[in-house]
Amino acid sequence: MSDLKQDLARLKTAFDEAITEAMSSSAVEQLKVQFLGKKGEMTSILRGMGALSAEERPAAGQLANQVREHIEAKLESALTALKEKEKDLRLKHEKIDVTMPGVRQFQGARHPLTKVIDEICGIFLGLGFTIAEGPEVELDEYNFELLRIPEGHPARDTQDTFYITDKMVLRTQTSPVQIRVMKEQQPPIKIVCPGKVYRSDALDATHSPIFHQIEGLVVDKGVTMGDLVGSLQLFARQLFGEKTQIRLRPHHFPFTEPSCEVDITCWNCGGSGCRTCKGEGWIEVLGAGMVHPGVLRNCGIDPEVYSGFAFGIGVERTAMGRYGIDDIRNFYENDLRFLRQFR
Ligand SMILES: [Zn+2]
């Protein structure tokens, strides 16, 4: 009995010392396990109860209970006090000083190519066009054949085009979107098709294997070359300024007849000649023409009833001219020093 009494007294003293040194609620939780847990010190002392006589047991049990209650009460009050203290400390840390100057966040901005695409599409939306999109992996049939670019045509050379299979390519132009729309829908059609296109070109200052185009297509009854010229004139003035003039030069494309290349008066010198326009006064911006009757027929549209015009604009070239960028690679390298200039 006296052994057990001593053990309990030692336990109480050890606990009282330990609890005064516990500085956090987690330390108090640990003491609870150490002293009162299933494998704790109290349990191992109480195991000794079995050796006591029946007369000794009640007094020993009472003493053990007193010590246990003492420990439990102290644990409880220490835990409450420490938790309160910890909460105060946390609140103090989390307090925000609203008078402190803010941290400036870098705001993202649209990529210069996206800006030019949005601007060009915006102009045509204003003219009543809608936007049409299509897949970048395209059927050879839609990218070439139905656009009157037959097998053996130099544009289909593996040197110029990425082939996925014999019948499938990475589209070299956004024209197959026009094919898709014309095959699905009878006129009137009035669309612009923005998107990525692919050519098997080596990357240099003016060439990239991936670039962006915006093509436009109008098909309806009685559409003439005059409508094409009027639309492009309006577009050029909105994009490059009110005084901009356009000039058409005869050209050849397989999918339009007649075809032309379109120049605008230089945005830098206004036509008198400077370095930007290499002294010409004019800058080539797009290709256009009247949709070839064969293309209409290929898509199930009767060329005796309907006619149309189409045009294609290179986005990179337009953006380079617009912002005075001399190397196409700047658009794709994700250099923040370059991109931040367009915020
Ligand atoms: Zn010029």
C-alpha cells in the first residue's frame, strides 16, 4: 500500500512540474496521453492494485481517483487557457492593416495577335458578318480538292504541307472553313473565319510554320466585284485610318476568278514613300477575288444563281505593320518584355 501511495505522490509531483512547463495546447494534449492514456503512467501504477489486500483496496482506489481528478482538472484549465492565448495570437497575426499600401498585381493582357484578330473580326461583325470556325486537322478534300487545288499542284507538296495521313493535313489556310459552311448552308452566306494555319516553313524573321489568317466569304444573289471593293475599302479605313486608299492588282488563286492582291496606302507615309513601304507608297495586305464557279458547284451551290467574293488576311503581317514589329518570332517566344508593350 505504501509503495502505491508513494508512486501516486511521485506521479502527482511529476505531473505538476510538467504542466507548468507546457507552453502550448498540443504539449498539454501530449501530457494527457503520457499520464492518463491507456499506456500512460497512471495505468501502470494501477496495475499494482491487484497485489493489494481487499481491505487496502478501497483507500488505494480513492487516492488514485483523487490524483486522477487533480490531473484532469489541471489539464482542463491549462488547455482552456492556452487555447485562448493561441487564438489571440492568431487573430493578431491575421489582422490586416487597411492603411498599408497595396501590392501591385501584374494584370494580364491580350496577346498582340489576339488584339488584331479581335479588331479585324470586330470590323466585319459590324458589317453584318458572323464568325465561323473549323478544325485545324483537316481533310485533304476540304483543304485542297474542293478549292480547285488538284493533286500534283505545288501547294500540295510535302515540302509545303504537314500531312497527317494521305487524306488528312494540318490546314494550310482557313478556306476549308468556307467549304464546310457552304456545304452545310445555302446562301445568303456572310462569314469571317479566323484561325491558325500551318505550312512546312522554317522559322525565320518573316516565316513561321504556324501563323494566323482571317478569311471572309460572302455568297448571295447578285454579289459583284464592286461589293468586294466596297467592303475592303471600308475595312481598310477602319483598321488603318480614314485616309487609307486601296489598290487592286490582278493575281492568280485557284479558288477565285478573277483574283487580286490588295494594297493599301502606307500607314506610315500615307503614300509618298518611306522605309516602311520600301519607297512604294503602297503595302500589300491581303488576297481576294470572286469565288470560282467551280468551288460553288463543288459545295452544292448553283453558280448560275449565286455569286460571291472571298478574301484572306495574314494576321501576323498586319500586326507587324501595325506595331512596327520586324521579327515574326517575337509573337511566339512569350518574352514578357515584348508582350508587356501591348497592355
Ligand atoms: Zn511609306
